[in-house]
Amino acid sequence: MKLRLMTYNVHRCVGGDRRLDVERVAEVISAHEPDVVALQELDVGRLRTGHVDQAHRLAELLKMGFHFHPAMTVEEELYGDAILTHLPEKLIKSGPLPFYRAVPGLEPRGALWVEVMVAGTPVQIINTHLGLIPQEQKRQAAALVGEAWMSSDRWKAPGVLLGDFNATPYSATYRLLKAAARDAQSLAAGWAKAPTATFPSTFPFMRIDHVFLTKGLKTLNVFSPYDALARVASDHLPLVVDLEIEG
């Protein structure tokens, strides 16, 4: 059984040309026909992006179901992450990640956990967007691999943790996560080619968007579209990973 995943920080659908364009982001996603899309940095009902519910609008354009988790709420304005899919699915959990109070003004962070059915096999998927400060990231990553999330009784292989981790493969945060699950872009997951960077979209040299896999999943292909549309639609490129669900 095959499964195509995409993780994509859409930068509130504001592109490198500073133009707000939800339809353009949908076009980038649609071109690669993912089964499951993990999105970060979505605005819902915010003044700065015209009060559009970006999660709902993207799901509508892509003809997918969706779940949204607001990591940040300011009165009626929401900002956070979503999982979109055309597969049968159910929400398992959404919630905040630890807040690092030593540095004032940091953006709240959260995670969203959905179970999708792939030809009768349940696959667990957690989407997240970690903070920018290393001490903050490590606390959030530790929470994700802990009892509330990936060490929960409900977390059963096969499972995927993906998103924008703001952490390179040289970071302590990445090492903590890799100890709990395999990087899809590694030999351990069956991928022998050079890893793909996604940030910044105009000249990607940083690998901060990741896909981590449990047992029962094997990487078949990894790519990031680098056409003119993808380069301008957001400050990140999408990361697309094709998986085989091993039986």
C-alpha cells in the first residue's frame, strides 16, 4: 500500500512577492496529489489576511476533509496548523506544546493528531510546528515523544510525525526526535539519496521541515517542487514523501 504525504509551511498564504493568495497555495498542493497534507502557519479569521478561514478554504479548493488546531488565539482570530486528507480519518487529539517562559513574547505552539485509513490500515499522523529557540524546541520535542503523544497507548505503528521543526539535522532537537522515530530521508527508512532542503523557497539550503516514521513504513521517494509557482507561493517549499506501508 502506498501513501503520499506533504508537509508545507504556507506562511499564512502570503508569498515571496508579498501577495496573499490562498488559491495559489492550493494550486501548488494540488499539482502533486498528496493523500495527506500537513500545513503550518494558517490564518483563520484574522484581520491581516482578510478574515478568511484559510484551513477551510484550502480544504474546499482541494476537495479534502480537514482538522485545524489553533496554536494561537487572539479574541476571534486564530493561527495554527491543519491536516487535510481525502482518506477516511478521525481526530485523535490536538493541543498545546510546552511554552518557554524564559523568553517573553514567543509564539505558542501546538500539535494535531489524526488517524487516517489506508486500504483498511490505520496510520497515525501528527503535524506540528516547533518554536524558534533551541531550549523551547527541545521541551516541545520531548513532549511529542512523551506519554501525551507518541508514547501514548493510542500511538500504534505505523505512524508519522511531520511538520516544520525549525531544527536542522545538526540540532539537539532533531537528534531527540530521530531517537524516537526514523527520518524519512535516511538509510534507516530506505532512502539512500541526498536529503532535500525546503527553506528558504527561493534558494533552499536548510532542512527544517521533516518527516519521521515508525516501523512499518518505508520511504519510496522524496522531493520538493522547485517550479516558479512553488518558489513564490510561500517562504518554504513543500516536502513530498511517498511511503510504502509494509504488511
